[in-house]
Amino acid sequence: MSLTISDDLVKASGLSERELFLEIVLMLFRQEKISLGKASELMGLHRMQFQKLLADRDICVHYDVAEFQEDLKAL
């Protein structure tokens, strides 16, 4: 599924398309609708880069047991 955001909304926000997309991803992350891994993937960032972005904005990282187990498998 694709989401189309009107040019009017992008202009009204005063943000670039990427910045607006970032704000949407951050909102979903804060609401625990998407995981850290999914948010990083959507933004095309390494997980550590996304965590740095969160820290710069004083946003707490949600880290649950499932994500911990995923990290263990990756190691």
C-alpha cells in the first residue's frame, strides 16, 4: 500500500518530503505502533543512527523482549 501526501500538506508543514516522512515515522514509533527496527528500516538508517536521532530529540527507545531476541539472533 502506498500513501500519497498532497503537495499542499507538504507546503503547509514547511518541511521537506523526507522531513515530513520522518515526523510520521517518529509519531508512529512514539505511539509504539512500529518497532525501532521497522522505524530504522523505513528511514533507511542503521539502527544506531536512528537511535542517535531519537536521543537528539529526547525520545525514549522502546526495547522489548522480542527486539532483544532479534538482536541476539543477529549476533
